[in-house]
Amino acid sequence: MQLRVRALESILTEKGYVDAKALDLIVDAYETKIGPHIGARIVAKAWTDPEFKRHLVADATAAVAPLGLTGRAFHLVAVENRPRRHNMVVCTLCSCYPWEVLGLPPVWYKSSPYRSRAVIDPRGVLADFGVTLPEETEIRVWDSTAETRFIVVPMRPAGTQDWSEERLATLVTRNAMIGTGLALTPGEIAVTAAT
Amino acid sequence: MNGVHDMGGMHGFGKVAPEADEPVFHAPWEGRVLAMNRAMGSLGLWNIDIGRFSRETLPPDVYLGSSYYRKWTLGLENLVVRYGLVRPSSCRAARSSALRQRRRALRSATASA
């Protein structure tokens, strides 16, 4: 594929449609600037600022716009986890994903097993991630489209009452914002830091 | 239009296999093809739905057997040809020239080893 892609790039460059330096900048942006840390900041802000959380859940596109997050066909919906309701996001048709707030999707999100099974066997998929939820917890699966993308606001872990927004953001993993994981607990963060 | 891309509820694809510490791109060409898709998309000749359609209309066996970024490569090749930006023959010519370059590089690497 390396060759085939290089061939395509050289034709498009020769014809003046793309510029190698501009492509470098795009690659660099996705490798170093646009990623789940953006979504983690949004979640941490929602955990600490009830007014922002209300706005986020009511109209996420408008709520995140002041953070400079706008984009092509960017319509974001935030769904909030509760003790008895877990949310999980998939794109069964392709791999639609909120790039602006989570960066590029991981391979598993784009894979046939996830796309096919998330809607028919969400508990089985969660088990593949080592996540087990109580039987009485309802699981809602949101199927993304090219126009509407979702971000899950996970539940705030216990024992973080006096944590700052910045510190809280370290608990918010990418998978927690897709719904295939939960936010880390302070204990788990301590283990990660120690290893 | 239905097709193999409409995967919700299908059986038989097996378990989800999350990868620990996954890199953003698994090879440099993946980043290049993503960037080319973004750059070409910004020309405004086609919209996001047309881009998706060019991947969804790949032959079903190709679609199922290709990685995400391979689909993006094949979809973009189809689009630039369909929109008359590139002749199909120049795609083929560029590929053979890239192949010749690689063979030369391999030969010189073998010779100097």
C-alpha cells in the first residue's frame, strides 16, 4: 500500500491538487494535536460545572463551540451515563466518530466485529473490553451518522470531590467517552502512574 | 441502498480486539492517505456523502477484505478518476514507476550488503 499511496500522492502533487507540506501539517495535527485529551477536558468541565453540563447535554455543538471546536458537518450530541443507564456509541454503516473531540478512531471502532455486534450484543462487546455492568443497568447504543456524532459523558468516579478540572481530565479515557469503558478511579490512576 | 457496509446486527465477525497503546497510524501511508482525503475534500468538488459512497460501492469482497485506510485509498482513487482529475492510465503509470523505483532501491541495497 505504501507504493500505491505514494503513486497517488505524486500524481495529485504533480497536478497541483495537494501539497506535500500541507499534507505533513494534517498528519501532524492528528498525531499530536487533535485527540481524546480534548474530549476529556469537556467531560471534566461537565463534572465540575453543572451549568456547562446542562448546556452540553442539551446542545453539545453549541456548548463546545466557545472552545474553538467547530468543523465540517459537525453536529455533536453528548449522552450522559447514570447509575442505571449506560451509553455506548457505534457507527454501524462506516466509522463516523467525533474527530474534533476524540481524534481519529481506533482500529477496533472501525472493525467489522464492533460495527456488527455493538447493536445486537452490547454486553458481549463490553465483555471484550473487560467491562461488566449490573444486570439492571440499561444500555443505550447510539448509531452515529455522517451528520451526527456522539460523545459519552461517563459517571464521575467516587472520591474525587475536591479534584480540579485538570486532574479530573486524567481519569477520562477515550473508551469511557465511546462507552466501551468507564472513567478511571483514583486508585486505577495511582496504579497506572506507578507502572 | 443496502450493502455489506450496513453491518449492524450481522453475525459471524467474531470478538472485538482492542489494541493496547494503539498508535494513531500503523504505517506512514495511512497518514498520507488520510491527509490526501482531507485536502482533496476541501476542494469542495464532492461532499462527505459522496466520499462515503465511493467506499461503500467498492466490490463487497474488496470492502470486507480491506483495512479502513485501504478503503480510503481505493475510494479516493475512484473519486479522482470519476471527477476527471486524473486519467486511470496515469494512476497505473505512477504505480509502475513507484514499483520500478522500489526495485532499483532494493537492488542497490542488496548490492551494497
